[in-house]
Amino acid sequence: FAGTIDELKANPGENLKVGQVVLTYTAAAAKDGNATAASAGQTNDRHATALKTRRDGGVAAAAPAAPSRGSLRVASLIPGVKAAPSVRYMARKLGIDLAGVHGSGPGGRVLIDDLSAHFQSAAPAAKQAASLEDYGRPGTRIKLQGVRRKIAEHMVLAKTTIPHYTYVDECEVTDLVRLRESLKEPFAERGAKLTYLAFFVKAVVAALKDVPIVNASLDSESEEIVLHDRYNIGIAVASPSGLIVPVIHEADKKELIAIVRDIERLTGETRAGKVRVEDLRGGTFTITSVGGIGGLISTPVINHPEVAILGIGKVVKRPVFDATGNVRPADMIYLSLSFDHRVVDGAIGAAFCNAVMRRLQHPATLLLPDLETGSS
């Protein structure tokens, strides 16, 4: 239409309801000069009809002539960017403004691949603006925006909606340290760098099968605990944009070397700002490690809507008493598990931690599928 906007009744980025007034406007005068004014609250049927979603598949009937003044209400396709709800969700999570994303789908619809391309194209600028060693400068202000803002919002959501409790235990990993040392060279020959994290992913998956309620999420709307039948393990990665959690999908179906390669790819792409959107979706449990920078114990924040997260400390050699009372050196590590107390009670949390520890104390059991299949 041709005319002048009188008043905006919505703010940029605001979530609107169907039928809500977006703006009021005055249409350009008709050629005969006899345009009739309508009330400011009246809906302009001609323009509203153009925005309504067709449900009957038929052709719209002829609309009456538009009044010179009216209001434009939200229809199901407003805001104007075409995108599926899942795409909008990921855009919000990544701090991406859909209005700035080129849509390659039908009619300009924004697809998941478009989000990935946009996210990757923005990475070089973000990398120049920040680095893992950039701790800020005294006397300056940093705008809370983009991915950093979304991380902040996600953390506030998790801490204000999830009643956290953290369970800490120490685990001897002497055999794990030895096993990793013995496998580092064979894995390197196959182009893979073996880290402790890969063993933890395997141990967590096995423990989740023992205690399924930890591999869950809480549906607040239906008031149901949803126990997942998939094992998608998120790994927290520090990137120039902030803390990102890419996901190892179907970790239960992967051998140790496949998990090692997934970890290498996901951490590398995340730190380079090239992680794909599909690699950020669908996590059911998250692992975060502070051991690499020297931490012993943490109280990790649960990655909403999951119900648990595992924090890994650094491996430390300490004196311990054996069964006969003699002192011997042992490689020890602290496990810090945060749980959603609405879903996981203390006894269940302890049972899950014990299940993880059993695998870490007898790490050869984590290789059984690899030895049975013998594939690469």
C-alpha cells in the first residue's frame, strides 16, 4: 500500500501474538479525494488477508476496498523472515539476527544450512575481535551482544529454572593413564590424537544406560520427564565467541577412535568459528573439562534443557593407601556432577557417578566394542 505509518506498536525483536496490532497507518488519498477515515483500531481487511495463512487451499474471496486509515495486525507469517521454528530457535541460541541471513529455500526461506553459512562467515571478524587469551582491558566496556549475550541468557535461564546441586567424588584413574599411554602411538599412526575426554564420553554413555533418568529432559509444559533413547554427548569448548557446546551424535554407536576424531573435528571447527549448526543440536548430556587449565573441582551449570552435566578436573598423582595399608602413588581425578534436583535425587546422582567411576577404574571395558569389531 501507499501511505504513511502513524505509530509503531511493536519493538524490533519482540515476540508477537497472532492478531496483535503491529502499526497504524494512513493510506494515500484516493484519486477521487473521497477516502473515508476509519477508526485507528480497525483492521484493514485487504492487507490482513494478504498475510493470513491459507488453511483450506482455496482462493481468497474478493476483499472490500481498503479504508484510508487502519491498523496492521500480526498474521502467522509475521515477522517477515520465513523460517521454521527450529531454525528460529537455533538463531536465537546463536545470537543470529535472521533479518541479516540470506535464505536459500523456497521464497527466500531461511534454512539450517543458511544459518551455518552465516555463522561461519561471521567467524573471521569475531576471531579478530577476540581470542582465547583476550581477558579484556581495564577501564573499558564490552558490549553484551551476539553469542556472548545468548550464552548469558542461556545461563540465567538454567540457573533460575533448574534447582542445581553438585555431587563431587574422587576417582583413581591409574589404569586409565597407563592405557592411554599405551594407545597414543597406535592412534597417532591412524591420524588420531587420543585424549582422556574420549574415554570419559565412552564411560558416560555406559553409565547413562545404567541410569537412564540422567539422560533426560524436563518438559515443563506437559509436566513430564522425557527419557531419551539417544545418546548425544555435548562437549563444552572455549572459543573466541564464548563457550560453545558441539555435540557428538549417537555416541553409543561409535568406537573410541571415531569419538576421538569427532572430538578433534568439533573442537577445531568450534574454535575456528566454522562449527555447523547441526553439530550444535540435540544434546542429551554435557561434559565440561577444567583439567586442561589446571582446575580440580568445579560446579558446572547444567546445559538447559538437560538434567545433568559432568565436570572433569585434572589428573593428579597422589599417595593413597592400598588394601593392605601400604602407601602407593596413584593417579587421581575429581568428578563434579551437577544435577537437576527436580528430576535426579541425591541417591540417583551418586549411583550415576559410581557407574561412571567403575568404567574409568577399569578402562579396558571401554575398548570391548573396538576389539570385537576391529574396524577403524
